Amino acid sequence: MAFIPSYVRLFEEGELSQRIKVLREFLKECQLCPRECQVNRLKGEVGYCGAGSELMVSSAFPHFGEEPPLVGFHGSGTLFLTYCNLRCVFCQNYDISHLGKGEHTTPSDLARAMLRLQEIGCHNINFVTPTHFAPQIVASLPEAIENGLRLPIVYNCSGYESIEVIRLLEGVVDIYMPDVKYMDERFSRRFSNAPDYPEVIRKVLKEMHRQVGDLVTNSLGIAERGLLIRHLVMPGGVASSEAVLKFIAEEISVHSYVNIMDQYRPEYRAYEHSEIDRRITHQEYREAIQIAKSLHLHRGF
Ligand code: SF4
């Protein structure tokens, strides 16, 4: 049977327009993420992330470097959003996330961009760093759905999310893809100015998994729905890989798809911090994989 994303039903029942209204309210005293800046973004004020009222997109293209279940045969339809609410000192995309590289984009423009990615055969719509623009993204869906959008929506985020906003995305997002960065507040404070990151990510992962479950793929191995977790191994144990993987195995599911990534490289202001001014060693990466295996995790790495 052909895949029908759950947002189509929300749209047909009129629930999607209710969600759009509620999410828009968050922009008035912005509480879209745990930073809770309380600035009125609808009036042009900006908070920690730097984002205003209008959506900004840096690029839209079929991405072939994502996880195999997202890439499939024709790529993941990736839309890079400008700015970021986490703003790590080692950011690998700092020109987009910190410096604001991108173009102002209306909801209609975004709807057209999604439809274009569908037309060229992409298997999903992959919003990269969507947190601070969640209301604007959801507001662009009705026009896209009316014009035939039927691809799963991927929410490709840092995991530093408001639990209330994630609840409002139930049935809108088909695939959650959080990058679990830390489980130790010393490092999340130091490198992302977010001491509450470990506490937040635990709740967020549980809520995401409650909504969509473990990653499900179709007969061709292409992702349709579920939780796809990323974890970037950092030098010197900064990413607390053992604690992250233990939490996933014990509190989420041993069937979680976990992409344990080895591509950390010192970027942006990482050179100012001796712990993270180098790449990881083969040994550090091997240890993370061994830990995952010993915990009976078995998908994605
Ligand atoms: S989304 Fe941006 S403005 Fe809103 S609370 Fe988060 S950091 Fe602040």
C-alpha cells in the first residue's frame, strides 16, 4: 500500500490549521526552545538564535550524504534552515547557523521547494535545524499538501527542543532525527552554553519515540517513519558516548537506529578549546562502537 504521511489526515481533519495557530503564538514571546528568550519575533525582535519572523533557507537540494534509509536511490530532499538555537562552538556549518547565510523565504516559496524536491524523486523532506522555525515550516504545509506533497517529513535537529513544541508536532513529523550531543552538563555548558541539554534531551528522546517508535523502512529499505538518532563522537569523551548509548539502549529501545558518527573536525571556535581542537582517534571511535554493541544496539552503525 502506498505510504500516506500522517500530516495528510491532520490537514483533512482541520487539525493542522489549529496547530499552525497555536505554534504562531509561540513567536510572540518566543518559547520555541528551552532558551525561552521571550522576544516578540512577530515584531522583528530576535533572541539567542538570531532568527526573526520570516523563515530563512540556506539551500534546498537532494542530499546523498545522509543515512542510507533517507538517501535511498534519489537522495534526501534537504532544506537547510538559517540560524540555530544551540550554536555550538565547534559548529560544522557556522556560516549558516551563526553568521546567518540564507535567503528570506515565504511559506509559498517553501511549499514550492518541497514539491520540487518531490518531483525530482527525493524520498523525504529533510528540514535541517528546524527548531527555531517550526511554526513557519508547519504553516507552509497546507499549500504543499493541497498540491500533492506526500513525502515523509524529517525533523533533523540538535535535540535542544521545547517538549511542548514537540508535542504539537505529533502527526506532522514522520521521522525525528535528533543529534544527541552530550550527557554531561559540564560540556554542554562549555561548548553549547546549554547546561540543561542532558536533562532536555532525555525528555525529548522519550517524547519523540512515544510518537513515532523505532525507525520503520519499506521493502526497498527507505525510511517511512520513526526515530533515527545521530551521535557525533567527540575527542576526549566530551560527547559522553557511553552515557548517551546507555540511555538509548535502556530508556528508549535497543532497536533504535543510531548513526554513530566519526567525522568530527575542529571548526569555528573549537581551536580555542584544547579538549576539542583535534579530530577523534580510531581508538575513540572503536570504543564507542564496542560500547554500542555491548549494550545490544544493532542498527545504524
Ligand atoms: S527559538 Fe530562538 S528566540 Fe526562540 S527561544 Fe529559542 S533561541 Fe530564543
